[in-house]
Amino acid sequence: MKGDLPAKALKDAVANMKASLAESPKDIATRTASERALEVLIPAVPEMVGGSADLTGSNNTRVKDMVAISANNYGGRYVNYGIREHGMAAAMNGMALHGGIIPYSGTFLVFSDYLRPSLRLAALMGERVIHVLTHDSIGLGEDGPTHQPVEHVAALRAIPNLNVFRPCDTVETLECWQLALEAKDRPSVLALTRQNLPQLRRNNDADNKCAAGAYEISKAQKSLNNGEAQVSIFASGSEVSLAVEAQKLLAAKGIAARVVSVPCMDLFLEAPEATRAALIGNAPVKVGVEAAIRQGWDAIIGSDGIFVGMSGFGASAPYKQLYSHFGITAEAIATAAEGRLKR
């Protein structure tokens, strides 16, 4: 009822899964990575009660053997809320306020508009509720612009006392889940992909790198420019892998670049100024990459920084075609960075 976590069980569950991922990497969508994380977290944290707004098969929020609550069985740990995001989020707030329960649930990120009033109240009240918001960008593809969120991540980041996590791979997804559970005094959002992503983190890191909100995921090559980065590329979620590919393209042209993953801009902006400055670094060219609007990124890349992302709504097509159509590619990142260096 105090809201304390089973510290050892949680720590062991995370450590064991990290060890497994280091041994057998998983190139999967982060919504699937979230399901894999829940498979180890739910047994470790019995207070967790899940659910979805009639999108369980898409949100991956119900793991095997998880019994649904029904009129005949109140002993389950999963709620079929139906298509009612606002009511779902309000009910989750009530559970958290009561105590003894850590509620989480899922819907599409674009539908966060429906639950926003309740999510804002959770932030205002400082309640631990966790929203799994999948299909997080134009990367969802053929459902088209009505379902493709472009402004929603920025809109959610604007809510005070809310952590918006957008992990880049399976390991980051696990770490973001851990941080959401540990955030006792605020709600969290996990913005997750429909499309598969490569597992970039392949070492068995004991520490939670996402805890700082951002970290250097790929250093500049020591053989280029004495290891001093000429370009810093900052990205979140599915675009981190594009940033790493752009880093390779720039290296082939003799340009030293580094890549910083930004899984939680909110946590990063809360860090001390010296910490932020050290991570942002002194590279003359700074690039932000996110399949969403620019709003919020100037705090990292500066008002004169390059932004590769969206400036309008999406379109209906397979996601790879969409990324190419809107210029969110490794080649576009590298070309923009190289062009700025030559100015």
C-alpha cells in the first residue's frame, strides 16, 4: 500500500533479461519488446494490473496466462476496458490513488488525445500510472495520416511531471519499463513502434543508461579528427538506428560523428546544466532526428541545429516508403550534416 517495489525481484528480473538479450539479441518492434519485458516484470511485481482500450493484440499488453477481470472473477490482473481511453485512464488514476496497485494499459499513441485530461490529472496528482502507447510514428504505415502521430510526442512532453519514454530497441524498452515502475511520484508514457528495429545495445550493461534521459550510444571513431566529433546526432526511438547508419556514411567520407540516444527528453532536461552540456558536447554541427515535429528539440540541438523529421501530417504507404518520401533516412541525415560542415 505504501507503493514500495519488490526491489530484489525487480532488479533480478531486469538483470536476467539483459543477460539473455546480450547473449541472444532480438531485432523486434519495441511494442513486442515491451511484451517480452512484461513477461518478466509481471511475476516480479505483483502490484501490476494491466489492460487495453480494445487493442490488446496491437499493444501487446497482455502476457501469457494473465487472467482478465470479469463479473465472475475479480481476481484477475487484466482489464478489458473497451474503446474508451478517457474512462480507462480515469479508472487507472483511481486505482493508483487507492494504493496497492500499479496500473498500466495500452492504446495507440494518436489516441492519447482522448485520455489526455486524465493523464494530465495523474501528472498533477503525482500518481504512478503507465500508458503503453504503440504505433508511435509514421512508421505504422498503411493506416495513414489519421492514425500516424506527428505532434503527439511533443504534446505529451509539454505536460509537467510526466515522463515520455521512446526507446530505440529491446534493451532500452526494458530499461524504460524499469524507470516507469520506479517513478513513484509521476505517470509515464512508453511510445513504442509497430515496425521491427535492430537491437543496438548488445553489451550486458549493469546500469540503466536510460535513467539520465540521454546517453552516447555510439562514439565518434578515434581514427577520425583525433576522435573529436564534428557532428553530434541526437535521436529517439526508431530513428536512433538511422542515426547510427548516418554515422557510418559520414565516417566513410572522413567525418567524425557521434550518436546520442534520447529515450526520455523529460529526464534529460531535468539533469543539472553541467551534465546536459557535457552530453550535448561541442561538435559544430548538431542534428536532431525524430519522426515527429521539431518542437522541443531546440533545447538540445539549438535553434540553429538541423532537424530531420516531420513538419506536416503523414500519408498512407508501407513505412519504408514513407520514411523515404518524408526524407527521414540515414542518407538525408548524413547529407544535411555534411552540407552544414562545408558552409
